[in-house]
Amino acid sequence: MMYFVPSWYHGNEYKENEQYFYVRRAVTEFDDSVKQIQMFNRNNIMDYKILNLSYSPNFRHFLHRQSVFHAPYWSCFDAIQEIKRKQVDILSFHDLMWPDHTEFVYTPFCIVAYVNNMKYAEVQFGEDGNMIEVLLFKENTLIRKNIYDDRGFLSSSIVFEKGNPLYKQFLDEKGIWKFYQFFEDGHIEINGENPFYLIENTRFKFDHLSYNSMESLIEEVFSTYLDEMTSTDDIFCLAMHVLHHDMLEKLFEKRKTILSFYQNRLELFDDPELKSLIQNTNYCIVDSKHKISLLEDYAEKKLPIVDITPFDTRADFGISQQLTVQNILVPIDTIEQSKFEELIVLFASYFETNETARVHFFTRNANWDRIDSVLNFTREVLKVNGLDERLARKETNDKAEFDLDGDKKVPIKFFVDQCVDELSISKCIREQRIMVDVTSRPDLYLQISCISSAIPQIVSFNTQYVHDGKNGFIVKEVSEVLNGLKYYLDNITNWNKCMIYSYELGKEYNTTSLIRKWKGVMKQVEQD
């Protein structure tokens, strides 16, 4: 049996990332665990189960968004709260007990309840239209926040005093409180009249009625589950995360483990517990080859490591050939300011020889003013260098029949694509003709997507996903980007050669190849 322990947390808290439907998603939900579970779910590699340590009252909706709704899982907080239900159930705000003469006002964002012309409550909904929270008010001051489980019951309640959170009650299915979490110091108080948690229909008694932190409570319940429900032959794939690696080091010292390092997790922490966890593991998985040496240097020993990208390639050549413009994708989130300025000037000069070229600055930053700030900076650089600022003006929907403003005759050449989730990124990639990435930290998903869409890549770092002169160029200076643009955008033959090479290169990172690597890892771990 393969067990996945993901790091699906809200920052550094043991809770989910569920949010109101009208709030722009600030971080992507996709990570290595999502891809690994998708692969095991779709290809029947071996029996598996998710071990979720996060408080996730809307976990079923999360699984549905990741296309693994029927994935088997165990929830630590379900065990703590003694929740047996598994199926999603519909709970309407009309099913709640409201005071007499409650009036509901429907706004574009939430439903507001008034009693005697005073605001009594706000009903908030998730991305799927499910009720997730009800905020209660007294004299226009927030006094309580009720959080609902997608299986149709009240899961927890936060009590406020003078607008500040005081404590959080966690409830069972019947509405009886199981424990309190106090926000001032984070300590936990267990209900002395019901001091039990549930592991597969067997009740266990908590060792204590008070805990210093949420992690100590989770550790006790998780340890019981591992002892009662798993065997020494089981394999555990642990997603490395700063929040839980200390706990995992204690619980998995004598178990078969695979450690999964994804994106910048290796840079987040440096302590003895992690080093001990790495040295005792059976295998490590990283998302790119250049991290293998970094991990070995960190562990100060040679480790069994393999690079398995969490993103598989799929032949999707996009629609860039059907467009009348040539879009240039330029990631900017980790770019040095001097390089950014140099690129802007370079592109502006290139527009003089290629009128169809357009630059799309790519950012995962979800800040509401991100687009304006990037365009303002671009205009400032253009102005300082004596170039036309109007190339980076903001798009408008003004389509007056008679446009007397002569400035509008200058076409917009600089755009900003603000993409957070992988779906919006894939849509963006399909319209791009080439990618220019001179940032200090490569975006793995973008690189794999460029291979899938057969897009040339001009990058400033050596990577296994860009073969110099084949599916792109590796440049040392920003000035060298211009030659790469001319090579691929001014000559369709060179672009077609890249497309063919990318198609062949993509076979190394398709689903079949990833499954083969995974089976090799599991075979090695089973023999250890």
C-alpha cells in the first residue's frame, strides 16, 4: 500500500485553503502530491490512500477540483472530531434556525440577514456555490463565525470578542464540542466528558485533556493511526513542508519513506530534524535534475535520488500559428530589475523590425494592482530611454465609432498576463509563440508546458528541459535574447524544427515515462 502525506495547508497552519467564490485565488492548489495522486488514481499503479493532516471541512470539493473525487483518504481531523460521514450533502442556509422576522438581502457577494433592520448575519459561499461560513453580528460587530462541512453539518465555530478571535470550537456531527483552540497561545482543551477520537470505528482516549499546540494533538492521533492501520511493508510518500517535517521525523524513523521535494521547499528550512529525516529515508524525489546535487550537499552524503517532474507533457501545439500576432511570454516574478529594464528596451527596439510581435509579461502574483504596477514600470523605462510610452498603455473597452485621439493609433505592444492556477496558465501558453525567461528561478510548469505546446524557450539557466540550439537557446546576457527572437520568429522553418524536436523531447516526460520511474522507485524501496 502506498500512503501519501501531502502538505495541503493554509500557509503555516493546519487548515485548508478554501475561500469565498468572489475572491481571486492567490496561490495555486496544484503541487507534487496532487499530480502523484492523479497518476496513481488513473493508472492503477498500486493501492494507495491519502493521509490528510489538515483541517479540511471542504475536502471533497478540493478533491473534485483536482479530478480525484473518489480517491480514498483518511482525515486526521475527522478522527479527532469523530466524524463518520463520507458523502457530500446539501445544506441550505434556509435549513438553519433563524430568529423570527429575519429578512434576507441578496447581494452579488453574499446573503445578508437582517433582524429588526439590524445586520444579523452574512452567509458566505465557496467556489462551487456551497455554503461555507455564516458570520454572526451584534450591533454591527462580528461575534461568531460558523464554519460548515460540505457533508452537511456545522464543523467548527470561532468566537470573537470586540472583533478579535478568542477561541475556536471544533464539533462532532451532532454539534457537541470536542475541543477548544485558544488563539492567544494556541493551546488546546479537550472536552473532559467526551475525551475520545475515532480510528476506523474504534474509539481511543486522548492521553491528555490539554495540549500546548495543535501539532502535538495531531501527532498523537496520527501516531495511533500509523500503529493501528499500517504495516512495516507499507510505503509513505511524504511531501516536504516546513510545518510538519519535525513531526514526520519522529513518526517515520523506522518506516519505508519517499521524500518529495517540490519547487522551493528545499530553501525553506535547515535544521537537524530535516537532515535526520533525509538521511534515514529510502528515496528522495525532486522535480528537476539540478536539485539532486543541492540535496546531496545539504545531506552531506550520496542519497538515492531521482528526478520525477510533477507535470507530464501532452502534445497540445496551441493556436499561436492561427493568430495574426506573435506573442512572446516573459516571466517576471523573480527577475532582477536591471534585467527587466534591459529586456523592455530590447523588445521595444525589436518591435521596429517585427510589427506583429507582442510581449506578454507573465506573473503568478495575484495582487489587485499587479497589472497596473508592471505597466507603470514599463512606461517609466520606455520614457527614460526616449521610447514611446504608449506601447505599454492599459487596454480599455472604449470602442467609440469616431476616435479622434491620435494616440490610439499606436498599437499596444506590452501586456500583462496574471495567472495563478494551472488552468489559466495552460490557456495563456496556448496563445504564445515563444518564451523568454531570464529570471533567477525557473518555473517548472512553464517549461513543461512549452515542451507540450512545442514553444521555443530562450532561458538564462541550464536545464534538462531546454536543449541549446534544439528547442531553444541558453543565453548568458540579455542582449543575446534578440538573436533568439530573430532565429525563431523571423523564420518559420526554424520554428517548425523546434516543434518537431519538442514533440520528441516530450516523450521523456509523458505519463508513461513518469509511471516507469515511479515503479522503479517503489521496487527499490520494497527491496530495502
